[in-house]
Amino acid sequence: MRVSHPECDVRPWLVAQGEAVAPYTATRIRTSYEAIPSLLSACPDLRGRAACDIGCGSGFDTFALGMFFDRVVGVDSNAQAVAEAERIAREAGISNVRFECARAERYALAERFEFVFCNLMSHNLPSRLALMRRMADLLQPGGVLLYTEIAEGYPPLEAHRALRRRDAVELALRCRQIVNGFARRKGFRFFLGGTGGTALQAYGFRLVHREVQRWNGLPILDRQVGVRDADPAAARFPDPDYPELDGQFAEAADAFRRAVRGKCGHFSRVERQDLFEIATGRQNPFMPFLLYLLMADTLFPVLGLRGPLGERLCRRLLGEPGPQGDAGWEELERLDRKFLETVRRRAGLDGPWDD
């Protein structure tokens, strides 16, 4: 696509503002001008008329999209982020971009868009399928969706990096993300790689492009481009996220649910050994993720795996999460190494792992 609105380049304005814009916001907006042209090149037959950015944050990608479309609407449920995006647009003099504060899966607008962009936000919503149905409704017939989501390898990647920094808070967050993803809990989670396409097809999309980023053989980001060829299906699915589940993933999910059901204290030595043997001994490729239950139990040895409520109570009793002394960190590092060795071996990968 060609640039039709060069005035939407807010990078010079960001430089002039210095510290008046949050550093993370400024960095995200600047990098989007490099990423968006490549992403749009995978989308067929766009004419640059109207686009919608779902989960826009503080206009992270919205302003870059504005260079290619006559009208862009950014939607986000965070009122503070939307206010910051509106201030940037107003003070930078951007007229073809506007922002609305709304829940993405409930957002309704009379106009229909040629292009909908949704980047790495669905893992925080109550229902992935509800979001996809809403995005289908927002597109005109023949409209294009570019949708990117977090897959099962992303939380282990961030957990590995947090462990290298000895950042127990971030490590606990990623352990919870893994537990939520497998235990089929709403909220902060991941989606099984490759299932986004199946869900989109259920709502009338014809898939034209897929790109997967991997880390040590595991999918971390899954990007799909779909064309709205049919009206969204009226069918309702029993699961809020999946029309269907991979059998091996469902088996691993059952193992997670059995392990965390009613868990109020830490695992006994026998329970830890049983979980370790299941995680490393079964051929199911998703079983190694059970090692993150042992990581979580090491981080919160008193209250175990009760989720965010248990974490908050644990913080009141013990302070911030973290193992006691070097031995605890060594155990976490051992589990991390075992996870990487196991998943790489099953993926047929040799040599040192990717950090």
C-alpha cells in the first residue's frame, strides 16, 4: 500500500515532546511505523479507506495505520490509554484518526470497515470467539482482518527471561498465564497455536496468510490474515475460546485441572515427583508445561496455586513472591532447563537453546 497521509507521522512530534509522552508509548508508536507497512503487505486488495484498530492502547499502531487509510478508529477499554491517544492526536494535529473507549467484544458501530487490525490483546478478554464475532460484524463484505495472538510458547519465553533476571513477580505472572491457558480459565492466558484460524473460519473468514514466530520450536506469536467471505455463523460453541480442542491439549488441560483443583497448600514431595515424571515422561507434547506448576509452587510455597487471590494473600504473609535463598532459585533454574531440554528434544532440535 502507498502512503496517502504522510501528516500522520507523529515521530517528529514525539521527539519534540521529550518526556511529555510516556517512554513506553513513544517507543511503541515509533516502532509501529517500521512494522505496519510489512504487515499490510500480507493483506490483499486494500484501498486505504477505513480501518479499525481493536485494542489500540495509546495509539500504539493507530497513527501508523493512519498514514495508509483515510479514516482510522482506535478502540480500547482503558480510558487512560484512550485519553493519552486523543491528546497525542489533538496536539500533533492528526485529523483522520479518532479513538473510542469501549470493550472490544461488545463494540458496535453503524459504519463498516475495509480493514480491522487486532494485535496481541485477545488473551485478556473473557471470550476469544466473542471478539472474533464482533470483528466479523465490523467488516464490510470482502473486508480484511489482520489478527495476532499469543500462543503457548510465549509465557515460557517470558518466564525464561524473568528467571535470568531473577524477577520473581514477572515469573509468577507467566506461571499464572500458563495455568490459566491450560486450565481453561478466563482472563490472562494464551491460545493454542494454530487454533485462531479454525475460530476465524467458524465466523465466515477465508484465510489467506499465516505467520508463526517460534522460540525453541514452540509457537509464540500466531498471525492470521482473513477475508470476510460470508456472514458470521450463528452457531454457538460450548467453550468461549475454541470451536474445538486438540485431543492432546485437552489431555494436558485435564492434568492441570486435577493438579490445581482445591489446592491450598504446597505440593508434597511425592506430588512434586509425580508431576515431574508426568511432565517429562509422557509423549504428549503439552505435558512439559506441567513443570510450571512446580515453578509456581516454588514461588508461593505456602498458598500454592490459588491464582491472583492466592498471590495477593501470599504477598501479605510473605512479601513479594520469590524462593527462599539460592537453593530455591537453583530449583527454578533446574525446572526451566528441563522444560527447554524436553520440548527441544521432542521438536527434534539440537544444539544450544534460544534465549
